[in-house]
Amino acid sequence: MRFLDGEDDDYTRSMVCSFSDIGPEVITIFDRDISTTAVIEECRSSDEEIRNSYWIGSDGFIWRSIQYVSPSLGYFQIERLFR
């Protein structure tokens, strides 16, 4: 995985990742119900573990994600408002 440090320089971190299909889940964005499949990505290194979540439509479009950004910022939730 690639990260940015506090000096805006990127660095690479070696991690082992796996994906788990959690199953169908309906999410709501602006009063619109969207059928998705929830997927969890778990990544580990010798001293760190992160967990990203994705909600993917039947066409492969990612409607929502919660992704690790950095130690200081933690996780961001991202939602696509339209397609």
C-alpha cells in the first residue's frame, strides 16, 4: 500500500490483504435505497492492521466506502451521490 507522510512524500508499506463478502445490504443515499453487496478488506503488516469497507452495486459501481487514510486522520467515509 502507498501512503503519504506529513511532508507530502509517499512511502510504500507491505501488507497482506484479504476480502470477505459480507452479503447483500441496502444503503440509503439522499432518500434513495440502493441494493449493494457489502465487502470488507482486511490488511495486516507486522505492526499494523486496517479494515476498509465497500458497498458495491450489481454493476460493480462502488456507492460507499470507508477507507483508512493515515494514522492522524483515521478513516474517511466516501459516498457517491449520483451515477
